[in-house]
Amino acid sequence: MRQFLAFVIKEFYHVFRDPKSMLMLFGMPIMLILLFGFALSNEIKNSKIVICDFAHDPASQRIIDKIEASKNFEIKKFLYNPRQIEQAFKEGNVKLVIVIPNHFNDDLLHLNKAQIQVIADASDPNTANTLTNYVTNIVMDYQQEITPSNDLPQKINTEIRMIYNPELKGTTNFVPGVMALVLLLVCVLMTSVSIVKEKEKGTMEVLLVSPMHPLMVVISKAVPYLFLSIVNLSVILLLSIFLLKMPINGSIGLLFFESSLLILTALSLGLLISNGAQSQQQAMLISLMGMLIPVLLFTGFMFPLENMPLPLQIIANVVPSKWYYIIVKSIMIKGLGLSAIWKETLILLGMTVFLLSVSINKFKIRLG
């Protein structure tokens, strides 16, 4: 029994002396609890909305005050021209537009009924449904508030209009997210083992003494995966169009260009991992564990980014799939062109140049 206890104590010493084991035992549970309990939530908060108040009367102002007081909404701006509504959605940040028509208060007083129009961006159907329900509840709350003061009940009808995805198909949110997930993970994973595989097999020395410049060695590792990933993208799009009935309302050429840019970003990141890894197993572990969780959490198709604390929203900006997800939804669902997504395109281009430069810099021309 004493020998058994001695072995148990020895194992405790092994665990306590290994920082990685301690991190896995205590760090990961704490991190997951904080993420899923505090940072990640299906409740939608601080969604940017636009209000078109054509009435400018006490009733419309009271409803606007209630919306402003809600933690679910953040009023981005007020519009006074209905032609500006479409442009507000094209800018990409607005989830909802609330239109209060002329004579709203007069209709309530004299006709005992009035109407409010709610226009939602249904490219994410779950978010659109949730936000319209929030607005409907606020309007109903105001309706109950004014009813006791009148002999006749006053009714406010909420007309809901879903744009970009009136049928509320889940594929409009699912397909762009899966495209970002698959392309990024597969490209990073495949290229992350390319250089370290040569080191393990002992063939890297042959490559380094060849007449080819080390820069060309690095780039040659990425080119095959670039073409294979474009084929993979074509298969994904064909399945999405013919099997899942996913529309492509924008330019297919622009979609392939933006997807190729994400592929280049992922390949550059994979080469960087491959340069620093000591073995194929280590490279694969870094690629899977280091990319899977950030892509799932910070792309925006599983958890709304605006719900997260500010530090996590800042971290999300360095995840390439976040920008690609915005680009794909803008092209496929909204039918927008380069003029609407040039900022996201420049960010992906900057990431590609930075990662590729660091990869080439870190590439060792001498094996030690």
C-alpha cells in the first residue's frame, strides 16, 4: 500500500511540474465556462438598427425611447428618406429598419389603430426572427401602456418584411459559414505539414542545395494546394446551388476572386505554422486546435459577434474567416459588388501579404 501511495504521489508531482498539464486541467475548464457562460450567447444584444420616423409625434417618440432603452438595440442613425433604406442595408452593419409612417399618433387617436413597418435583413434568418420579435414585444408593451387611458382599445399593427431571404432559409447563413470554415481549415492543415514533412523525411537538404531560390521553394509548396482548393470551392458551390438551392445573386467571378484571396491567406498561415513546427503531428495539432475554435467562435455564423465583450470583438478582427464571411454573404445573398466589400478585401489582402512575408522570413535555409 505504501508503494502504491508513493507512485500516486509521484504522479501528482509529474502533473504539478508540467505547466501544460496544469493548463489543460484548470485553464481550459475556466476558459470554457467564461466563454459559454458570459461571452457566447444566442441572445442578441446591441444590434445596429435604423429608424425612419416620418411622424415626429409624441407616440412615435415614446416608441423610439423604449427601443433606445432596450439593451437589444443600438440606433445607428435616423433616416428621413425611404430611398436611403436600401443603402443602409448595403452598408452591411444594419440588421433592422423601423419605419413609423406619417400621422401615426393621429391614427391612434382617431382611428384607434396604426401601423409600424419592420424591415429585417433575413440573410441571417435566426437573427432576423429574433430582432423582429423584440420590436413586436416593445410595440405591444407600448400598446398595453396606452390602452388603460382610453375607453376604446388602440391597436398597433406591426408589418414585418424580410429582405434578401424572405423564405427564411437557413442555408443563407449556413453555407457562407461552412465555406469559410472548410476553406480556411483545409488549406491551413494541408500546407502546415508540407515543409515539416520534408524535414522529417530528410529531403529538405536536397531542396536547399538545388539551384532554386528558397523563396521559390516556399511558394512551390503552396501552389498545388491553391489549385486543389479552388476545385474544392467549385464543388462546394455546385452542391450549394443545385442541392441546397443557395442563390448566387452577385458576380461569380468576384466570388472566386475573394475565395482565392482567403485561400492564399490560409496557405500563408499554414506555411508559417509549418516553418515553426518540429513534426507533422505538432503542425496538425496547431492547425486544428489553433484554428478550429477561433473560426467557429469568431466568424459570426454561430454566435453574433456584437454580443461578445469588446476584447473578444477585437480578437475576432484578426480571424480571416470573419471578413470572408461578410464578403460571401454580400456577394451571394445581397448581390453587392466590389464597391461594397473593398474594405474587407483590403484586410484579407493585408493579412496575406503579412503572413507570406513572415513565412518567407522564418524559412530556414540552413538545417541545424
